[in-house]
Amino acid sequence: MLLKKIILILEALLMTAFVMPEEKPMKKNADTIRLNSGFNMRRTQERASRVFDKQKLADTIQLNSGFNMPVLGLGTWTLTGETCENAVYAALKSGYRLIDTAKYYGNEREVGNAIRRAIKDGICKREEIFVTTKLVPWSNNPDLDIDDSLKQLGLSYIDLCLLHQHGSASGDDAVYKAMIRAVKSGKIRSIGISNFYTEKTVSHFINDFEIPPAVIQNENHLKYQNNSLRDWAAKKGIYIESYYPFGGRGHTKEHFQNETVLEIARTHGKSAAQIIVRWHLQSGYIAIPGSSNPSHIAENFDVWDFELTVNEMKKLNALDTGQRYENW
């Protein structure tokens, strides 16, 4: 009897030796990390690598309002009608999530149409898109203008609203106060200014209002870099956004055919446009190149797989002449 019990115990021990332990499921936080940049970082035993989902590829920065803004977007100045709608749709399809418009452009409705098309087609969700519009300083009723922009865009909120340019002191203040009221009512999430180029003119909006600008959108390119404003604004928690990143109308050729730009482009196997966009991003700017050509739109966004060297950045920085092309 005793011998039989011993045999049974030995058999049980032998069986448990060959039973695999139950595998516990991995905790979600252990295999996937959600980065502030919009990337998913997936961990494996062999490596940690970014998951390159093109629709989440554009990096973001956090504004002083607490909201995240993509650093690369599509500008829509001069785009109208079906051309504008198709350009915005192509941009969203290519992975852009920042779209810039303005009441003065007269294309808010077309921008909104493209956004709804893209959402309907499953390209993106509203919460993934960052829409910027602007208000002119000579508005007779900026509160109504904000409501009209929401109506034209077909949106329940605007991600970023800017005072488009300097007008009169009273007009500027009236628009800025209206934007603050709209922030408080949930119509606008972040506010800022455009075409203000000095510490003195920007300081008014920092010191004299309860909500400071989150973004300053200015003419900014290789020939006009305004690093002093960028560095000063950064200390105030404000980002500079570059319109005319290729120099603007009538000036793109001199940027695209610049020998320094072309030399760097050959080194990386990239286009001149891609080198310039990459320079903006590595310089700490938000950039909104404009185009109606789907191929160019996609090309301008394809800048995430290379990096300019310190020496290349120095060469591009040296192209600064300190001269703007526009005077508004």
C-alpha cells in the first residue's frame, strides 16, 4: 500500500515537470507606449521601434493652451473653389493633420467640405485635425465673424484662431478680446497673432490680456529667419509658424535653385522643397507650405525619414539676409 502511494506521488511529480506554466497576458502599458508626438512606440524583446502609421506621422508640439498642434501643415492662401477642396483632401490623405485658412482667403467653406469628405471616407477623425483660421483687424463684429467661420467650416470648434495682421490699436484689441471670449465659450481652443515681427508689438498681447498668444504666424523662410523673435518667443512659451516657407509668390525659384539647398538635397536624395521643410522643422518652426498639386503636397510631407546635420543646418542658416518679401 505504501509502495503504491509512493508510485502515485512520483507519477504526479513527473507530470508537473512537463506542464508549461500558464502564460499571463501582457499589460497594455507594457507593450505599447503612447507618445505625446502622436507616435505609438511598440516594445518587443528584440527592439523598440516606431510604428510608422502615415496618418499619425506628423509630429506635434504642445501649445501654452495645453492643446497639441502638428508642426507641418497645408497653407491655403490663394486656393479657391474646387481646387482648394481637392488640395485639402489630398493633404489629409497624404497624412497632414494641420490645415491653415483665413476668413480673408474666402475658402473656409471649401476647407470644411474637404474635411468632411476625408472624415466620411475614413481618412481621419475630426479630433485628429487641427484647423487654423484668422480674423481681420477691421472687423465690425469679430464675435459674429467667429460664428460665421464656424458655420463656413462646418465645425463645432476652431483649433487655433489668429488676429490676421496689425490694423488699428483699437481694432486689434477688439478682435483679440473676441477671441478670448470665444475660448471661454468653447468655440476656439487656442489663439494667436500673425504678421507681428518685434518683441515690442508682441509684448502687448502677452502683458495686456489674460490669455497670451500660443502661436505667431509670420513670413519666415531661408532669406528671412528672424531668429531673435523665435528665441525670445520660445522663452515666453510661444511658437513661430512659418508662412511662405519657400519664399512665397515669385520667390520660390531662388530658394529651390539655391546651390547650397541643392547640394544638401543631393546628399540626402531629397528634393529642394523637402530640405527646406526639414530646415524649418529642425529650426523649431511650424511650417505650412501651400500647393494645389497632389504630388507636391505629398512630397512636402515626406520629410520624416532623414535629418539634416549640424553642419548642413549652419549652411542653411547662413542664407539669412534679414529681408522680408512682403510689407504687411
